[in-house]
Amino acid sequence: MKLNVIVLAAGKGTRMKSARPKVLHRLAGKPLLLHVLDTARKLECANLQVVIGFGSEAVEQELAGANTRFVLQKEQLGTAHAVKQTLDGLDDEAVALVLYGDVPLIKAETLRALLDGVDADSMGVLTCVVDNPTGLGRIIRNESGQITRIIEERDASESEKAVDEINTGFMAIPVNLLKNWLPRIQADNAQKEYYLTDLVELAIADDIAVVTSQCQDQAEITGINDRVQLAELERKYQKRMNEELMNNGVTLADPSRVDIRGEADIASDVEIDINVILEGKVTIAPHVKIGAGCILKNCCIGEGTELHAYTVIEDAVIGKNCQLGPFARVRPGTEMRDSSKLGNFVEVKKSVIGKGSKVNHLSYIGDSELGEGVNVGAGTITCNYDSINKHKTYIGDGVFIGSNAVLVAPVTLENGAFVAAGSTITKNIETDQLGVGRAKQSNIAGWKRPGKKQ
Ligand code: UD1
Ligand code: CA
């Protein structure tokens, strides 16, 4: 059957104690709601509607690029009332799958298993046996094990409260049945809300089979209500990601101290030390070593490269067999070609570091192009900014720059040029020329040091 997805995301999330809607809080760097939308897309749904209410403008704005239809639920009168808002947008011949914007770790395969049991004459409910069912709807079954209804905690008797199989909230219902049933749901319960869970009894009354599918992993169906649960689920997500990495041949010194906030494509035989954060799209080739405390965002790291401790890289491409850090900072727009090297306290921005070139200590390279085999001495900086404009520095192959040089851009150092230590270079240097730009040293003989005042 054709699939229509409905994501409920109208609730306020009072316990988050936040000005931001709950579904925009982030797990692994991504809004909770976006985790759910990404999973929904894996199911190839014909249409997807998100029910929003509290902070709807903020949700629509932040997820504007997500290509979904937002439906406003002005007042939050219950889960059935929320689903009702989507009826006009549903396809009659489809099955509707209800998801939750604050339950981010549900897996597509679990939803597929739920959908597999559903056809035009049946609806499905995803259940789970949990350690602590307090606050959740309980699954009530008859002697033959058939589900008869779902009872909310507040409406449950003591014996019903003892049931540890709960309603996860995830349901799949043929749209034509949903359209018939929703108007019949009453708010006659302790909370005076329209409960989606009442669908079970309506189905049974209409001789429609209710099939249950049981989820084995509690993390998948756990909703987030406060920041403690958010942090707990973040840990579970990281554990999931890191186990996947290790199973794919990546060595992690301590899987509880590597966080992945985005898509990391990491080859086998990569070694990652502790307290490393990978953000956005990070691609790492085989045999890369990543030292403690490195932070990598949107970058590619070539085979055999070593990132020593506390190297920070953003929006950059690093070639093969490079050496970076400790304490190197690579800023956006940088390309390091194979076998190049950045040492400690070196910052590079929007520059190309040519093959085999070395910038070993305490330097700033910005808006520059370095050729092959360049050697940049300690403390060298490119003066790329004149307070209004940025200018470029070109450094040819085999250039040698002595320590503490200042290269005032725009300036070009041709292949094989040589810069004397301590020079301020404002003029281009031709091939095989030595550029010296400093005051001549003079030594004063017989110099007497100042004496102490009497
Ligand atoms: C619901 C289920 C309960 C289940 C639990 C799992 C009902 C009546 N109960 O209870 O059986 O065990 O989920 O977590 O369905 N929402 C809206 N609009 C509304 C009301 C809710 O969008 O008018 C959204 C909320 O943002 C939230 C979700 O639906 O994401 C669940 O709503 P909530 O009221 O918290 O239901 P629970 O009491 O958790
Ligand atoms: Ca809830």
C-alpha cells in the first residue's frame, strides 16, 4: 500500500524549560524532528505531514529546506486531534503511519516491520516491553493474547498499571478507516483529551484486526521530555554510531569519548584517540591517525595522514600522508596537498599548501598559495588584510622563508626565492633572489649597562 507519514510535533515540551520548541533541540547536532524526517524518508512515503503548534514559526523556519508539509494544530487537544488536522492531506488508498517529533531514534526497519503486518483491513500498533512503564499507555490483551485496548496511566486500574507492555505511540492505519474513526473519538477521559489510542477499540468494534509489532530496543521508542532524557539518548545514539564504526574496522581508544554529530564516512584501520568530535560531513581514508582532542568538521582526510592532538579542521581537504599539529588550526577553504605539514600553533585559512611543503611552528597563512617543497620558518605570517580588503600571497615551489618573516600581501615569491629571517617583505622576489627586508644590525663597542640608582 501507498504510505502517508504523519509526524506529531505540536507539543510544548514544558519540562525542557526552554524558549525553543522541544523538537528543535539537538541530538548529535541535528534537531530531533529532523532525525524523524530523515527516517521517514527512508520509507519512501508518498506524502509527509508534520503537525506543529507550539513555536510553529520557529519549526517551519528551521526546517524550511526539509521539503515537508506543515499543518498547524492551534490548540493541543490530544494525539487524535493532532492527527485529525492532517486528514485533508491524506490519500484515501494509503496507509497512514504516525510518528513523533520527540522520539528521534526510531529505526526505519522497525517501522517497516510494523507496516508489513498492516493491510487495507487491519491497523498496526508498535508496542514495547519496558523496565518502567510509569506514565505510558498500557497494552491490554485478552486471554488469547489479542490486544483489546490501550489504557492511559491516568485512566488505568492497579492491575492494568502492572502491565509492562506499553504503547509506543507509533501506529499504522489505513486512511479510509482513519477518516471514519477520528470523528467518533470522544474526550471522555481523565485528561479530557482526544486520544489516538481509542482507535484500537473502534477497530475492534468494526471487526478490523489490530496487529501489534514489538520493538526490542527501548532507545528507539524513547521520547524526550527533559534535558536529562536528551543527554541519555545522546549517549545511546553515540554508542550506536561508535559500535557501527568499530564493526567496520575503526579503532576507538574509548568509544564513550568520541562523538559523531553528522555523517562520518570512516575507512577501516583508522585510529581515533579520546575526546574527538566529528561534525557535519567528514570523510576519512584508511590508516589515518587522529590524536586526542581533535575536532573535525566538514572535511576529507587522505590516506595515512596523522592529526596530532588538538588539531581543529573545518571545511578543508587534507591530502595523503600529511602531518598536522599538535595544536594546528585549519580554517575553511584550505587544501593541504599530499605529504605537507603543519606544526604547532599554525593557523591556515583559505590557502593551498603544496605537496611536501612545511609550516612547522607558530605561523599564520591566509589567502595564500604555496607551491611544492616550500619551507616556512617559525613565526612567519602573511599580512593578508589591510583593514578593508584581503589580498593574496603567492609562494612558488622550493621557496625558503626564514623565521619571523612578515609577507605583506599582495606579494609574490617566485620559485626558489629565499627570504632572510626577520624580513618584512613588501616587494615581489624573483627566482633565486634573496629578499632581505630588515634594518642592518650595528654593534656598539664599549657599551656600559645602566647601573642601579643610588
Ligand atoms: C502518548 C500515548 C501513550 C503512549 C505515549 C508514548 C495517547 C493518548 N497516548 O501519551 O499511550 O504510551 O504517547 O510516548 O496517544 N501531540 C501533539 N498534539 C497534541 C497532543 C500531543 O502534537 O494535541 C504530540 C506531542 O508533541 C508529543 C506526542 O504527540 O510528541 C505525544 O503526546 P503526549 O500528550 O505527550 O502523549 P503521552 O501522554 O506521552
Ligand atoms: Ca509524552
